[in-house]
Amino acid sequence: MPDRPPLIYADTCVYLDLITRNEDPHEDTGEPRWKIARSLFQAVDIGRARLAASALIEAEVLCNGRTQERRDQSERVAARLRTWFTSPETLWIDIDRLIAREADRLSEEYGHLRVGKRRFAAADAMHLAAAVRAKCDYLMTHDNGYPTKQVIEGVTVRRPAVVWAETLFDTHE
């Protein structure tokens, strides 16, 4: 068992998967995507994983129309959003000019390794640069514009998965 729980930078789509209960199948497991998102945030809640985030994640999640609809319809969703973006346990990475320059470098160096046809967008490069700055163990995303299945400067870019220590009592339904 590792000395410390893994530090995970979850891309915006992971938050949105849980907020909207996204039923699209996870490309690796076939399970609805919201289930692995729920597992990730539950692991964070109980200290088995640590979360890193940036103001860019917060803005992309909170300004999303689907998020706003769900927040207005459900106090539970509104409370969860407050918890994610005010938790003292979250490692916050500032988005600044140095991150922008690092994003440009990472895009140039690794953008060609993307999984799908979608290009490695500027916001994606900013997220990766933030994860690298934070020294995250993982950046988790379903976005095929990222260089998924690669280790980029110490950060494993992958689809969401259980990468934290589990116990006998953990269930995956």
C-alpha cells in the first residue's frame, strides 16, 4: 500500500459525469460513466484519494448549463458543488501566465499523442500543465483530445479508474 493516497486531477468531464448521471458507457469497462466518477469522489471523501483542481475546472463545472440546471433542481447537487470547490483538502493550482506557457510547451511536445481525432485543446493543455505543476499522480479524463495512456512528466493521463487502495468492503455496483 502506498504511503500516501494518490493525487488526482479530474478533468471537467468527470465532475459533469456525476452531476448529470451520465449513462454513456466507460470506454474501458462499459459501465455508466457516472459510477466511476462517484467512486472517485467517494474515495476523496474518505481519504483514499486526494483531489487537485484549478480555477479553470471550477469555472468549467459551475458555468456549465447542465450543472446550473441540476444545481437549481437539487439541493444535494448544490451542496456537493460547494463541497468540491471549498474543501480545504483540495490542492488548488493557480492558473497563471507560467501555466499558460507550460501548456503551450506540453501541447507542442505531447499533443500528437492524443487518442482520438479531437485536437489537444488549449484548455486541456492548461489542465495538464496544472496537474504537472501539482505533481499529480493521475489526470483522469474521458476526453480523447488528451494524450491518454501516457505518462507526461510524472502524471499518468488515463480514463477514470480505481487507482486507490480498496478494502474488502468496497463494492462496485
